[in-house]
Amino acid sequence: MENVRKERTERRSALEQSLDGLPQGLADPIEGFGAFIELEKGHAGTTVEGYQTDLCQCARFLASERGRGDWRQVATEDLAAWVGVLTCEAYRTSSLARKVSALRHFARYLLSEHRVAEDFTELLASPKKERPLPETLSVEEVGRLLRAPREDSARGLRDRAFLELLYSSGLRVSELCALTLQQVNLEEGYLRVEAGKRNKDRMVPVGGRAVEALRRYLDTARPALVRSRTGSAFFLSNRGGPLSRKTIWYWLRNYAERAGIERPVKPHLLRHSFATHLLQNGADLRAIQEMLGHADIGTTEIYTHVDGGTLAAVHDRFHPRNRQ
């Protein structure tokens, strides 16, 4: 209890320093807001401190750069100007989003206390969070990974087959585990993926090397794994049931270590690599979208990232001034 009181005293002292020099119409509501979200909403002290720090920073900008002395004078344009300044100062998108969130909570508090007539954050655009680029394996790393299983056992043939299929067709691990014999047509070189995230079946091509690995598995390995209660699951465990996600993750990690790949390798990394390598070799984005089963082309567009070397090669090859 003594520690809690001490923490609150220290926070109050820090807040008073932050509020020092601010117009009363800007400072007082920030102090009241902190007490409200801590006592009424039960927010942790660190959350309260973070919100108040952001609000004090905004209030100083409003007072010094926009001439505002009370939150009733604040408009969306004032806040947009503040966010613009922070953006120019290279604040991370996550930090900007946190500050805008603090403002939104504060505006709702002011409305509930009848300190403002309208929500001045209603039209304030939230910073778009940066979408992380998908991590991928190089073509050479994929080759080493696919060669890692030893094909002198039923398990090795099975594992080589599911690795080849993950990379050849970009399946999700859940789709691989649910795959049945009826969904695979090796004569035509395709498989039918049922439902999934879009609740819609899709046809996915299977490459030549993957077809070969799947044939070897079906002819030699799968019969050795069949048990009395085995159903129509395509990939079987040592007990004759459908192969589990846990088993796939385990062996994928094991083979990555054998292949000398030091970073973590998960099934989705092969799906990312499948899409990225197709795109780098000239595949149409819409076709990749269909093969991956993405409902929105925007989800697939994340694979359009290319490195500087690829850009330079494309420029050298296609720019008219570079041609001899």
C-alpha cells in the first residue's frame, strides 16, 4: 500500500511539472482525466501516465503553435497539425496511433463531463499501421530444406512429399492436414482445397517435382503407414491417423536445422516463399491471389515488395535507354 501511495505521489509530481505553464483550460481537464481513468476505469498507473504524457505534449503544441487556451477551442485541424508535426519528426506509426488513441479517450471524457460540445477527434484520421513484410526463404534455402528428409523410410518419403507440396502449392498447414485422397489429382497435376478462410473451394496447381514426391509417397510410404482404422487422409502419421499440425511443425523445424537454416522456419514461411518466388519470376498477382485463397487482392499485394537488387535488374532489362 505504501508503494502504491509513493508511486501516485511521484506520478502527480511529474504531471505537475508537465502541466506547468499550460493555460488552466488545457491543464485542469488532463489532471481530472487521469484520476477518472485510474479510479473509475481501473487503468494501471503506467497507462494513466502514458495517456497524460501524450495529452500534455499535445496541449503544449496547441498553446504555443495554435494559440488555444481551452479544449473547447480545439478543432480537428489543430490535432491534425500536431500529428503532422510528429510525423515529420519521424515518430513511429505505433507511437502516433497510441497518441491519437489517448486523444479519443480524452475527448469522450470531456463530452461526458460537458466540458466540450462535440468530439473534436471524430474526423481525425488514425495513422495507418505499417504492415510488416513477410519473411521468406531464398530459393537456395528452400532447395536445401526440401532435400533434408532422408528418403530411405516411410516417414522420410512422407516428409519430403509434404514439404514439396507446401512450397509448390502454398497451402496453409491446416489445409495440408485436412487434405484427403479424393482432393488430389496427380494425373492432371492439381488439388482441390476445401473451404478454408473464404468458405470457398479452390483449385491449386501442383508442380512437377511435387507430383513426383507425392507419387513416391503414395506408392511406397503411405501403404506402410496405413492401419486398420485409417481413413482417407492423404498424409498419415505413424499411427495411421491424419498428420497433425504439431508433427509438421516439429519436423519442419528439425529439417531446417539439418539444412543449416539458422532462423525459425514455420509452415507459413513456405507459403510466403511460394508467393514471393512466383511473383519475382513474373506470375500474375491475381493468379497468386487465387492460389493462396485470399479474398482481397490487398492481402496478396504485400508480396510485391522487392529488394534493391531486383529493382536494378528490372531497370537494366526493361528501360529503353539501357538497351543496346
